[in-house]
Amino acid sequence: MQFEKELSPMSSIILTCGYSYHAQPFQNSHKEGVPSYLFRLQTEGSSQVYVRGLLHTMEQGDLLLIQPGDPYELRIDEHTNKLNHTVISSGDYYIFCKGDWLDSWWTKGKKPQKVRIAAYERLLTLWRQIILEKRRFEDENKELSDYLLRALCLHIDRAISETRTFQGSSFLASRMKSFIEEHAFLPLKVEDVAIHVGLSVSRAVHLFKECFGKTIIQYALEIRLSSAIERMTYTGMTLEQIAETSGFASYSYFHRVFREKYGVSPKQYRLRQEQDLQQFVGTGLEPH
């Protein structure tokens, strides 16, 4: 193809990518080294990874960057969170990729193995677009996938830089945001968030609203709904299982909140998603 000639040698190739959620013990390893670059963003729960013999505990907002040849092992086991609940829960977005462009990008600046991204929604927007494009199989636009991956890498650079500049009140607000993201799927009180950052409840509520334009409870609810949509789109879990694992006390409550937010029931939303995937993808979702 003409595009492939023009793209070479500065190309980037996505080998595989997706969203993964585990509620049972899980282990995966590349003891001889990963065959490509691996980016992994923890969006829910907790996991443990070993990279070149170093142990990292991954929590919400933690981004892992691994280069080809690095020994890597992922473990998801039962753990006790900061609210003293014993759970098995881990959700993440991942990409295995390679190419000369990535080699050049990687060497332009030292990349941390693990970094906490304070605000990663921009990364997730690109990540989701990449996943949907890859799911088109024969209809995938490889040029589009290539540029989406490059954009993701550049946004990673920016996110790392922005994270390092957080300080003072904005840093406390960022810590509250990360704490909410980590515990949104469990019974969560505003007091828990305030205690985590050492503030009074009134000060924590005011600071969070000032920085993010929404209340702590509103943000927790957004996370739960976003998680539910991801599982409705990318997994075969039942709606009842999705409601439970996304932090809703009951399916009826989940149903009511979902309809208020999106104007349709969870069942109707999932049916529309399946119809869209059948129309534009063809063979549906591939299991992970």
C-alpha cells in the first residue's frame, strides 16, 4: 500500500489493546521479556506488577510504561484497601505496540516505569478510540490507528509533566480525586475522603467543588456509571453483576440512576451498543 511506503521507517504498530477487568485471582507473565512496548493504565482496584524484578503496587491512576525485553509479571490477588475492605478487583487499559516511531519517542526523554497520572480522562478518550478502531478488524484504518497511538504517547508525556507540577491545594484536590476513583465501587462517605487528605469535611467539600466543579458524591457516581458502561460494552457480565461490581447497592438503584443520566434503561443501552458493534465491527466483541 502507498501509505505503508510513506509511513516507513517511522511507523508505529498496535499489536493488541483493550480493557480488562478481573474480579478473580489472575496471573500473567513474560519472564523472558515483553516482545514490544507495553502501556498499562490502572483505572479500578489494585494489582501488583513485577518489572525487571522490581515490585509495583498499581492503584487507580497509575500508568505503567515498559520497553521491549523487560521481564514482566502481573498478579491480581485479594487485597485490603484503605477502607479495610477485602476485595479482588482490577480494571485496566492496555496496549502492546512497536515501531520505529515509538523507539524514537521512547529515547527522547527518560520514561518512568510507573507514574501516577492525576487526571487521565484525556488518555482514556484516545485509548477508547484506539480500541474501537482495532475492533474493526478488516475495516481498521491503519493510518488512523497509527496517529491515534502517536497522540496517546504525546499525551502521556504531557500528563507526566502536568502531574509533576501539582502542589498545594490543587495537589490535595488531586489526591481526593484519586481516592474517590479508587473507592467509588465501595460504600464511600465524604468523611472518608476528608480524612484521607487530613482536611475537615467542610473544607474538603469546598476544595473539591472549587477545583473540579462537582461534588464528591457526583464524581463518585460518574465513575460508577462510567465503569458500568465499560463493562456493558467490553464484557459479557450480566446487568446485575455490572451493577454490583460498579458500586451500586442494588440493581433497581443502578437502573434508576442510569436512566436519569442517559435517558434509557441499562438493557436498552446495551442493546443499542450491540447493534452498533454488529453494524460497524461485524463479528462483535473479542474476549479478553
